[in-house]
Amino acid sequence: MPIIPSEHKAPFYLFNGHLQTIVPSLFRQVEGVQYQRERLVTPDEDFIDVDWCRVGSDSLIILSHGLEGDTARPYITGMVKAFNARGIDAMAWNYRSCSGEPNKLLRSYHLGASDDLDFVLQYALEHNSYRIVYLVGFSAGGNITLKYLGEAPEQVPPQVKCAAVFSTPVDLKGSAQRISKIYTRRFLKSLKLKLEQKQRLYAQEVDLTDYNVLWSFPEFDDKYTAPLHGFKDAEDYYARVSSKQFIPNIQLPTLLVNAKNDPFLSEECYPVQEAQENSNFYLEMPEQGGHVGFAEDFRKDLYYSEARAVQFLLDTKTDSSFQVY
């Protein structure tokens, strides 16, 4: 029953889930991370831009960012810095259209794009001599990571030893209905800019008429995400790519940390039963943390997510060292 207690406590001045979400996102700055970008050509003749931060290791962490994020987000660079400090190479990948340039195809990225995660992972292994690989994902990237680990566990390369994900909407329908209008409008504004770029390439396939009347993710996903990526509708999209259904199949130690005050997550996004039934899957539910926040001292740039990922992936024998209840 790997449901584990959490030691995370947010600083007193970040006193609710919204502040714990917004302040790190807007104001955190991470110093000392210098990327080397590489453009990978995908099997479908598109491209994915990955950013490397190497320290000469035979171990690698692969990081997957959140919705409308990229590799420059402080939660990504902070994690890169934390693992580089422990002598681990890092590769953070930008989803299609998230690296500052629109991708070539009509498809873009979505929260079930585990095929792209597999592609960048396989590339890293084929072109380097890594013995050990760790996977870390945030929010959308957490869903992609869990889906990847559980949909075909026998195909996960043996170099992948364990994973940690944070603030993950494992039930996409519930999360899409839970997220507040304030956050939704921000995301829809950003997504519109990318659709406008896509419309210049595919004028017949991308119709932005009445886009501004959209008020929810189910509406957006029904009109754009689903048809552009081969799903029947939003319901079909949520049903097929939500990672909760894949958790029972995960075969390597995997940690999920979802704060109870996360303003993006519904009750269905706390998979207690799945954790109780899969000895490889560890669920941690701190009372505080917000969404991709987890600051412990914002002024000193101390973040629980980074310390926790390092502890779980590098320092802890997951078969014996956790206190469970």
C-alpha cells in the first residue's frame, strides 16, 4: 500500500493554493542552467526540439513540461539544476509547437502524446551510452509520463529505472471540469496564438470562427484537440489518454505527488485505490503545494518537488525505506 505521508509545508506567506501556484510561476528565476539545443526529426517528418544540460554522466533525467509550457519554465530548469548538481545529465524536451516555432504538421501536442516521449527517449539511448534513465513530468507531462509507463510496460527500455511526476491530472475529464475560469482563459489565449499560426499553414482544417466564445477546456478539446489528433470528441480524448487507467500496469517505481489544494485537480485525480493495488506506484498527497508550485522558501529558491524527486530517484530504496499507511 504505497500511499506515503508528506513532509511538505508551504511558507506562511504563500497561504493558499492559488498563491502557491502563481507566485513561483511568475517570479521564480533559476540561475546557472545553460542548454544546448538539438532539433530531432521525427518519423513523420516533423521536428521536436530538445535541450541538453550535460555534466558528463552515464545517467540521464528526461523532463516533460506542462500544458503550454516549455523547457525554460523555472520548474523545469530548477529540476535540471538539482540533478546536474548530483552529477546527472538532463534532457528537457519541448512538445511540438512549444519551442518557439510552430511544428510542420496539422497535429501538435496533446496530453496523451506518449509516442513523442518514447521517440526522444529512444533517441537519447541510441546516440549516447546512458546506463540509467529517470523520467520526471509536471502536469500534462506527468500524464504523458504515466501513460507511457503503463500503456506498454514491456516496451519501456530497461535503462529506465524509475520516475516521479508532480501535479498530474490523471483523470483529464475531471480536471478539465475542475480548473477555474481564471486559469482556463489564460491557457485558451495562449492556445489561440498557436492555432493562428497553424491556420496559416492549414487554412481549410483550422477554423477559428467563434473561438472567443469558448469558456472551458471540454469545449476547446471538443472543437480542436480531439479532431486534430484523431479522436472522435473530447469524451473520447479524455477516455483514451487519461493516465489513471494505465497506473495498474506500471512496473517500475513511480512517484506521484499531487497537492490536495491543487486548483487544477478534481477528486478523481488522487488515485488512492490504484496506489493501494500496485506496489510500484507511490502516491503522496501533501496538504499544500498548489499546482506545480511546492515552494518551501521562495526567497531562497528552495522547492520540495526538486528535493523530493532527488530523494526518490537517487537516494531511496523504494522497496523498503518508505513509511506507509
